Amino acid sequence: MARDGLFAGFRVLGRFSGPVPHVLRYHGRHRQFYLATAVGRSFHTYNVNKLGVVAVSNALPQDITCLAADRMLIFASYDNILHAFARNKEVVHTYEGHKARIHLLQPFGDHVISVDVDNVLIVWNIQSEEEYLQVDFDKATFAVSAVLHPSTYLNKILLGSEQGSLQLWNVKSNKLLYSFPGWRSAVTTLEQAPAVDVVAVGLVSGHIIVHNIKFDETLMKFQQDWGPITAISFRTDGHPVMAAGSPIGHIGLWDLEDKKLLCQMQDAHSTAIAGMSFVPGEPLLITNGADNAIRVWIFDGPGGTGRVLRSRTGHSAPPTKIRYHGKNGEQILSAGQDGTLQSFSTVHEKFNKSLGRGSINKKKSKKKGLKLDTMALPPITVFASEVAHQSDWDGIVACHQGYITCTTWNYQKTSMGAHKLRPEEFSKHKPIDIYATAVDITSCGNFAVIGLSTGQVDVYNMQSGIHRGCFGKERAHEGAIRGVAVDGLNQLIITAGSERLIKFWKFKTKDLVYSTELASSPSGILLHRDSGILGIAFDDFSISVLDIETRKIVRTFSGHHGRINDMTFSPDGRWLITSSMDCTIKTWDLPSGCLIDCFLVDSAAVSLTMSPTGDFLASTHVDDLGIYLWSNRSLYSLVSLRPLPADYEPSMVTRPSTCPVQDVDVSGDEETCDEMIEYVSPEQLGEQLVTLSSLPESRWKNLLSLDVIKKKNKPREPPKVPKSAPFFIPTVPGLIPRYIAPEEENDTQSKVVNLGVLAQKSDFYIRLEEALSTNEYTAPLNLLKTLGPSHIEIELRGLAPEGGGSTEVMLSFLRMIGMMLNKKYNFELAQAYLALFLKLHLKVLSSEPDLLEEVSRLSTQLEETWLHLQTLFNQSLCVLTYMKSALL
């Protein structure tokens, strides 16, 4: 039976948009606009006011390729199947009938129109899910490329084609009403203008035709030189402006009164403008693109150009390295193939930051723009960050792909830092085949350690950027540096070289302390500073763990069948989690040296990082823009941490979506995994061991001091009942009416009734009597353990003859204590109960020979047990004293 894993999918960070155009809809009751964007197999709904996620839909089997919405429902299609979603979440209707992939959708009153790539148009009844009409077009003469329902045109739709012509159809009667000859260029988009009968037509040639379809007249014509028109939208807040998108991310704004270009918004997105829509009645433009960005632009400045008001941006290319930043576990730094360094918040998207792209010269880069920037640095491959002194100077240092210069970054200013770190001999010319391979930053944030492909290791000051020395005479290693690490106290620097050597250096003097040869060439190292444990990944897909105190390899793990991409330690240093190109993520338990968790993902994890608080594991994957969070189930549920068998087959785990996943309670299942049965500790681990009870101290510690406690708590005088007031208050006769003063009562009689000695036997007394014949004292002992201190005293007082008891029952009690000392459990209870018994009945015990004999036997038992305990205590104290004082 499959076992529950240690990690469960929680949510994905950093995914906001895809190549599918967004949908804008107005919620009448909420009185605000909502924005829906397709992200992979689900769609996100944002409020336009704050761009906060308000809903995430349930996932479809494949990626969404088309999105549309009406007043109540959102329509999403994948391949040849169309779904309708209600409440932005669940599928309520499914429409199946297409033979090819759907690429156009148009809601149409009580119907929805879908067009597939085989040129089949189907009109669906939304509620009944039945086909109302199906129209087949000849692909050679009219390949449908755009669809629009013109305002006020009842039952009519306008279709654009790849041949350039347009057709107006009546869907109800299934008739072609009119054909427009077109402009000898394929139609890419159709958009309704604010004026009735007027439609904007976007063409592949870059032309925008504003056409009156009632009279078949072209009102105006514009041209953009950036390629085909991808999206068109009109302002409706009183300004006659039309916006048009392009495949290279530029937006053109056209003045419809003066019929001229108003302004250009260049590099609005780094990819094609997928969707663009002005918010009705507001100077806001919403755009989205395949670069994983949603932007809201506001037009409130001079010149008619827009500025970014709000945005949600992630990586436009897959992230390559992620690391948690800080100790609170709320920020993840991520470096992507798009050249940017970004910070993603695990709490809310509004705390996300982008630190920008790396650049050789920031001023020149700004002048040239994003597309023509020759100063852009290659993507970051490795980086290290530290929060100490991050408000004073740069706290992040990064290596770039195939580049010798390392850059510093400032988290507080969210920008690239002031320093470029590289050896002085390469300050004037850049070598081709020498590059930085590894980097680390000290825990104090003052120094950066950088390893090069030549085997050189340098130290730089983070505040000034000054070179502070290098390790070794010429270089630290003969081969390329595969990893560098600094311990928590800046005492040691550990370097790993491709020539199978790990070297330990003094941080201050730069002297070599120790060198050890490895079995294989290392591919990377990771140091857990708190515990002084170094994880080493090898080129032969094995992993070793080295203790930096003893400088010996203490654990070796093998089991991966592909290159190890990344490693991360749990905060307490007990687990080492590794990811490999074999698409597995494995958790190794260091104390036991065993594999305790393993799961498969559909795409190999490129980078891993564990939260400093231990609640989440974050991962990035091949060809994926998101950062996936996996919750640590051992923090909130029962998880088996037993070693996995050698023939364990890991199960495929689906990666989580944006919506946080609720952990499913499986306690109602009839079948329970044997490994998951909770271990219940026995009352006594061994008969020879002295075992204490699990009762709190208040139950037994103060048994001898009860009389003192009662004296302290005794009230000084009995409580007085307030005299009830008469219904008519009497007055004194006279000219001035006065009330009669209440009479003082001298009633000092005690309300406590002395009932004397009750003859009725208690449960404890009866159980002790029964135990005289059965010799089983477990029942009276368990009963006594449930009682409070005062009740225990009453029960023990009642055992003596003057309290209504007998010497036989007193003997039975002493035998119960003897049984407890024999079995060596509930040891402290036996001492406390016996002490109270002796205090209460010393006179009776001295006068009865049977009781005296039993007491002397108990005394011998007590002495033997205590001598054994005292010997153990003395041994432990001796060892402790030696450990504290000896110089080990």
C-alpha cells in the first residue's frame, strides 16, 4: 500500500499570465471589475483595484488555449473540449463536439460560439449543452481567424478570415447577410468601437482599419511597423483614443479625432501583447503577455502616454536558482534565464520585488532599451545572500553564466549593486574561457568568496568591493572550483575542486589547514552552518556528508540515476533533501543514514531550498516559470519517518496550483497503513528500571504539607449572610422622617456541621479489602492515582481503627506499597503515599506487631532501591563533571 509522503503540494508562486488573452468582466453586485488570465491548466481571477487573486479555478486536464466570459460564466477550452466555469472555480457545463482544437470563443447571449482550427463553427446552447447550429467553412476561401458580435446587431456575428474578407452572419436563421471584400491581408483581431456600427479590424500587415459595417465604409486607416496587430482596445472615458498591440511588446496609441499617432509605449511587455483592454469609463489599460506579466497602466500624465499603476510580474524564462532570503521564511530569491533576479513572497503577491536585470553599464542600458541592450549580463547561475548589513550595503553576490565578473545586488533598494567583483589582472580585458563558478557570502555580510573555473579563489569586501586576498600561492585548486563555503564564525573556508579535492583554509591568514581526497569529482557543495555539516554532490550521482570538525566523511548516500541539480538541508540539519535529473526529490535522514522520503515529479527539479522555519520546501523545474511550495507534513500530521525499502518505487506527485491545497483528512479510511500506526509508549520500559508515574507534581509533592496549606487557606471568620431588607422600611416617628437603623445580630454560631466518623466504606477501602484475598493491588493503586491530595489524606486517615478502618486493611496498604517497590514503577508515588501513611498512623504501627514486621520489610526494600539509584546518580554526575572540566 502506498504511504503518505513527507511533503505535500501546497501552491505555486510567480505564475501570473500566459499567451492567452485575458478577460475583463464587471460584477454588478460588487461594483468592481475582475480580470481572468489563463495560467497553465487553470485560470486566475484578480480584482482590478489591487490585482489580488480572488479565485483560482479547478485545473483542467491540459493547458487552457482559449478564454472568454459573459455576465455569469467563464468559458475555457483545451484541445477540442469547451468548459463553462461558475463562481470562477468549478466546471458546470462541458461542450463536446469539435474534432479539432478550438481557437476562437465568443459568448452570445444564451449561446456561446466556438470555432476550431478545421474551420468548423458551432453555436452552443449554454444551459442545455446542445448544438444549436454548426457551420463548416471552406478553409481555402474563408478560414475564420476572428469573431465578433457587433453591438445592437441582434443574432448577428461578424467573422474575419485569413484571406482578408469579412462576413456578417445571422446565427438564428443561418444566413450569410453580407460579405466585405477586405484589404488583401489576413484579419487577426476584430474589436467593437464605442460608436455603434463601427468596428476596428487588425491585419497581419500591421494596418488597423476603422470600418463602418452598416454602410461598408472605411472611416480611417492606421499602420504600425511592428508586425501583425495582436490586440485592439478603445478608451471610453471621454478621450477618443485607440490602443493597438504588437508581437514585439510595443503598444501604439492613436488619436481618433486628429487621425494620428498619439504616442508609443515601447517594451510594455518583453513578448507579444496577448490581451489588451481599457477599463470602461476609466483611464486604465490592462495588458498581459506570454512574459508572465499583467500590467495596469494609468493615463494621467501629459502627452497621453501611460505609466504602470499596478503589476504582477514573474520570470519570463524558467528560474535556475532559488534560495530563501532571511530567517523568517517569507521571501524567496530567484534567478531566471531571463537575466532577472526577483524576490517572491510566500505570504502575498503584493510583497514581491523585482531586482531587475544584470547590466554592465546601467546608464547605457536605459538609453538603448530592452531589445537593443548590448550591455545586458548573462543569466545568473549561482548566488548567495545574507541579511546582516543589507540595509548598509549590498547583501547579495551573484555569478553569471560564462562570465568572470560577479555582481552585487541590494535587496533594500531592489536593484543591482555598486560593485563588479573580478580579479585585478582581468580589470582591463575580459577573458573568454575563464568564468566564475561558485560564490558564498559570510554570515556577517562583510565578505564575498568567489571561485573561478581556473581554480582561483578570491575574497572581496562587500562594502567597498576591494579585493582582500586569494587562497593558495597561485591558485587554490588545479581544477575548476565546484563550490565554496564559509563557516558561521569566519574561521574556515572550504573549497571543492574538480580534481577530486576538498580543502580547508584559514579565513584570516589564507593558510591551508587540511586537504582530503574524494572518491569522485564533486559537482557541488552545501554547508549547514549551524551544525557544521557539509553536503557534497558528486559527478557519479552519489552524495556524501562531511563533518567539518573531524574533517571526515560521516555519511554516503547513493540512489539517484541522474545528475544532482541541487541540495538543501532542513533547518535543524537532520535532513538532506536532493533533486536530480531522474525527476526524483529524495530526503535523507542524517542521524540514521537512511532514505526516508522519495517522490517523482513530471519535470526534473532544477533548484531546491528549504524554509528556515522548516514549514515549506520550494522547488523550480525544467521549462517551468513557477516556484512550487511543498508543505512539510511532519509539522501538522502523523508521518512515518521509517527508512524506505531498497525496492521502493516512488509515486508520481502532481505539482500544486496557485490555490493553497488543503490537507485531506484520511482518518475515516478503513484501511490503515501498518507503518502509520501511532507508537504508544508502555508504562514501564523494563522491570529492572525505576519508573516514575506521569502524574503532575501537585498530586503527590504536597501530601506531607496539607495541614500547613489548610491553615493558610482557613478563613478568619465564617461567611456572613446579608440580612434581607424589609418590604416596608420602618421610620422613627417625629417631625423629620428618619429610618430605623438595622439591628446588629450577635450570631457567631459556626455553620460547619461536625458529622463525626462515617461508618460507610469508600471504594478504595473495599478494593484494599478485596486485595487481601486476591493479592492484586493494581485496582486500588489506579483508584488512588485519580484522587486529589485532600481526598488521598481522607482515604488514608480512614484506614486506622479509630477512623472506622482495621489493622488488616492497613496491612493491605503496606503490601500495596511493597508491590510498587518490587515492580519499581510509580516510584515517587510510593514514597509520597508511604510518608503520609507513616505520619498519620505512627502510633498504631508501633503497637501492632504484624504491621511492624511489614514496615521493617519495606524499609529493607527502600534501602536497596535507593542505594542502586544513588550509585547511578553519582556515576552520571561524575561523568558530567569530567566533561565540563576536562580539555577534550
